[in-house]
Amino acid sequence: MITLTDKASVELWRIISEKSMGDSYLRVGVRGGGCSGFTYTLGFDDSRSDMDIFFRRKWQPQDLKIVCDPKSFLFLNGMELDFEEDLMGRGFKFKNPNATNTCGCGESFRA
């Protein structure tokens, strides 16, 4: 399962509302690259494939829909997506229990 914190949900809903993407899916994944081997991908998609793994985050005024391709899910199962805002900046943070090593910026990992 992939979960979202309340802070991540608030920020995602803000983006969806601001860009009028009410029926979009949040697509979470990984691809090869980065300084540790894999890098996270995060974006919005208008549709999902039959192969995608699908999650719903109950949220008001509308549920957030999360999709992940099966290959990425092998590396992301159990991951929590958070959102942080501090003096150093703001952005989404991936809390991945499958990562055995991460880079200093937190954008890539090794599993």
C-alpha cells in the first residue's frame, strides 16, 4: 500500500483544484537513475491502465486517487508520501521502508 499524510493530501488537493484536474490520478513510480540507483516519479494522469495498482485516500471534498505501475510497486509498497515546508523550501518527501540507502537530497534511493 502507498499512503499519503494529511499534509501531502492538502497540498495535492490544492494543486488539483488550482489546475482544475478534479478527476486526475496521482501517479507514483520509480525509474532508474539518480545518485543512488532509482529516482522517484510523481505526477498526474487522466487515466489508469488495467495493470496499475490503485489506491484511494479518503479526503474531502473528493477522494484522492493514487496509481502505481506493478514494477514500481515492488519498490514502493509501504511507502508514505509526505509534504514538508520549512526554511530550506517545500516539497514532497518519500518515506520508503524499502530503501536501503538514500542520497543526501532524498530524491533517489537504492533497494
